[in-house]
Amino acid sequence: MYRIIAGKWKAKKISAPKNFDVRPTTDFAKEALFSILQNKFEFEFCSVLDLFCGIGSVTLEFASRECKDITSVDNNAKHIGFINSTSAELDMAIQIRTNRADVFEYIRKNKAQKSYDIIFADPPFETEQKEYDKIIKGIFDNEFLKPTGLFILEHQSKVKFESEHLQDTRKYGNVSFSFFKYAEK
């Protein structure tokens, strides 16, 4: 279970079926993340890409905060179905487009079709360093991020990154968010 922190559906609790194997971003970490983001972006004018979206904790948070252009990608059909039904129930369906796909393939195949203001990725917690590096490289090499955009990668706090695009990392217990942007030229 998770809750929507702010916006139209503030304090709404979302409960996924018990047979779903998910690890939604904790409310504590999500609250901290959105506190950072709301000082940098006006959500209603942003395009957002949520990779490894799971059951939509971050997707629904953006939608509740009036973001009108959200693309959510996950390879689990049940998760995508859950996001679709939950967003319809909360009158958010027009804001959210779901895509059932392997995220690595999605990044590779959808090269530069659309760029986003905010990209959030929450790969499985046991993801290896080389897989994280593939995600970072794919986002920047394939121009998914707008020039002034921000890419946030959620990961285990023990994982560290070496990238010219890395701007900051914030730790919240055993979870960290690393923030990436295009390097200043």
C-alpha cells in the first residue's frame, strides 16, 4: 500500500493486490523527492517518463499534481493494468499513457521519438551496476531528456555512479536518488 502525498488526491491510499511483487517508493522518500522537484518544475507544463513504473506510485503522484503528460513503462502486464484501472477510477486516465515493454528495449528502440522534462527510473532493487549504467547511457545517448530536463534514478544507497551527467545524490535510508542532467558546455 502507498499513498498519494499531495495534489488533487492528497492522502488517497492505493492498495495493490497481494500477489503483486512490488516495492513502491516509500512515502518518506517520495515526499523528499517531490519537495526537490516542485522547486524546479511546474508540473502542469511538464512531460514525464516513469520507467520501471511498477504499480504507479510515482506516476499517480505526478498526475495528482496536475501533470498532464505522463508516460509509464513497465514489462509486467498486471502492473500496467493496475495503473490503467486506478487512473481511470481517479479520473487521471487522460493524463497517463502506459506502455508494456522491457525498459531496456524501450530505451533502445524509441530513440529520440519524444523527449521529456522529467524522467524517473526505479529499476528492481537487485539491479547490477552495469544495468544502471546502460539506463543512464541510453537516456542521454538516445535524447530522451530535454536539454533543461532532469533524470532521477532510484537505487540502493550502496550503488555509486561515475557520469559527467551526475549532479547530485540524495540518500534516504537504504534508498538513494541520483539526479542527472546534460553537462554544462
